[in-house]
Amino acid sequence: MRKYYKGIIIAIISVIGGFLTYQVIEGYNEKKEAEKNVQVLPDISFNSISGSPVNLHDFDQTLPLIIVYFHPECEHCRYEAQEIGQNADAFNHCQLVMVTPDDSLQRVENFCSDYHLWELDNCEVLLDTKNRFQKVFGKAIIPSVYIYATNRKLITHFLGETKSEAIINATNNTFTKH
Amino acid sequence: MSDFIYILAGLVKLIILIFFKQVNTLDDLQFQPFSIMELLNKNTVDPLFLYPLSLINIFELGYFLILAWLLVGVINETNGERPVKFGKSLQLVTTSYGSGLLLWVVLVMFITLNLN
């Protein structure tokens, strides 16, 4: 009987260990694949506020591209949007693309109004209604910032709340790095 | 008794932090003295492997050896007719504590991967 229980315990531990190991290997491979994919701007489309599809390659290729992945209810994203709104002039030389997985159009519009994002000519807000962003960019946390040079190669990315100075500095480097 | 080695590890870390290492950020506190991680550049290592590489250190190795050594005495005291040697005891420690530790490391890696 004792041997029987011992066998069951060993089997349960082995199954848990095997499952975790499989998940870790799978997750690590996915992460590496995503890291490789984002080195060049992925060919991916999101919906604009009006509902029309917009591809990330559609934006002006002469400007560096800053992609901000956010959610209107996220406190850190509010801070980041506020920073961008307050330093709008510093972002004049680049194209800002704000992507959100939020399915409430009203909430997204309120967010943009609160932080004066509508007033920025070079800012586009896109809706990721099918959660494609995370599939392509990996497990991007909210907020995340991806900065692409004019040749659409990834310069750097920031995970989590980021000061606008860091983003501006990175975009300034885009002119020298390609 | 063998757990005392972790107190020693803590003391060594404290001494290094006070006398030999400059601490600027919270990240500077996250290191394990005499571990493989200390031989590598932290920026080049994937965050997933930080914990496993930090765990391979002199103190962990010492814990294995001391636990096995102390276990020889305990086993022989209770089972005097069939005395065990250090090697057998080390094997016992490796299969029991070692497998548990391995499972723990995989769990930490799983959590790290899913939270990052």
C-alpha cells in the first residue's frame, strides 16, 4: 500500500514537473521568436477609431515610428499619455501610434480627450480588437513602447511605464543609427 | 543544522554589500555571492535564467554536502546494523532535496516567464 502511494506521489510530481518544463520551453521559444519578429516593423493592421484598417507600414516612412501599447484603465498608461501630451513638441519629428486592446470605444475616446491626444497631428490611435499585438510583439506588457527608425528597424523598446525623456532620446538616436 | 549555511550566505552578502559593493538601485541588491551568475554579465543573460544561475553557488553546494554528511550520522544512529556511507547519503539528498529544488526552479522560471 505504501509503495502504491509512493508511486502515485512520484507520478503526480513528475506530471507537474513535466508540464511546467514544457510550458517554460514553449514560452521561451515563443518569446525568442517574438523578439526576432519585432526587429523589423511587423506587417500588421489594426482598426482606426473610425473602423478602417490601418497597417503599421502605412505611416510616413520619413519619420521614426513610436508605437505605444496601452490601456485606458491602466494607471501607468495615464501617466505616460500625460507625459506625451505635455511634451508634444518634442515628438514633432516622429509618428506616434497608440495601440490599445480595449474594446470600449467610448473609454478610448475619453482617454484621448483627457490627455489631449486628439490635438496631436502626428498621433494615431488604433484599436487592437483581435489581440493581435501580443501575438506578434510577444507578451508585451501594458504599457510598452517600441521605437522604429525610418528604415523601420527596431531601435529600442521599453516595457512598463517610461519617461518621455527616454523615448525622445531614443528617437533622436534613430537619425544616427541607420 | 545544515540550514545554517544559508545564514552564512546572508552574512557574506551583507559584508559584500557594506564593504565591497556600491548600491545605487534595488537591482544592485539582487545578487548571490559566489554563484555562476556573478561570473556572467547580468545584462547579457535572459531574465529567465537569472534565478537558476544564481542558485548554482558555493553555499547551495555546501548545503548538499553538509546535509548528506549530517544525514550519515542520523541514519547510522537509528539503523546501526546496516551503516550507510557518505556517497549513499549524498545520493539520497540529491534524489529527494535535489528533485524538489529542480521542481521549484522550474516553477520559478514558469512564473518569471508568465509575469514578464
